Amino acid sequence: MPTPVGAGAILKCSMGTTPVPLSVLPTSGVVGSTPLATILDNVPFLNIPPFGMCQCPANPQVAAATAAAAGVLTPMPCVPVTTAPWFVGSPKVLIEGVPMLDDASRLMCTWGGTIEVVAVAQEGLVT
């Protein structure tokens, strides 16, 4: 059974080099001292920080740097570009009318990476 995701959960992008913590504003559901995430907690920089260096050739910065390096893959800063909500979330558990984010959810980056939850760090959250 999928586990609810709250602030501080660790995210990883398949094209990034560094796992990062999820930020969730304490405006919706809170369990203990942990704000719970919804599928709409997908905003770059607000909810999702950069993942270190991007290795995806579809990223224009990586493509330009790779071309300048005579075709040798050259990672560039990973700035997530997420335009759609997380999918699928938990459609049966709503937080202020929005599906709760669970650890089985995925988020697509425009540049080709898949963002997933790799560790649910939730203080005081009972599942």
C-alpha cells in the first residue's frame, strides 16, 4: 500500500545527480508537525529544488554544452521544469479537494527526467 508523503521526503530525478527534499507549505493537511503533500506540490524551486547536475541530452543547456565539448556529454545545472501535477497520487484521500501525494507517484520533467519519492521522511506521521 502506498505511503503518504509529507514535507522533507527525499526526491530523486532519473537525470539529476543529487537527491533533494520536498518542500510543502503548511497550508493544507498537517499530521503531527508534518505538512502533507498533494499532487499539486509540483512547483520548481517552491516545492522541488534543483537536482544537482542534469545529464539529459534533451535539456537545451546540456545539449549546448555537449555540442561545445565535441559530443562528450556535459552535465549542466538541473533546474526542474514540471508543468503537470504528480501522477497518480491517492484519488481516494483528498486534502482540501486535491489527491494526496503518495510514495508511488511520479512527476515528469519537461527535459526527460522522471522524479520519484525515494524516502518518506515524515516525523509524527502514522499510516
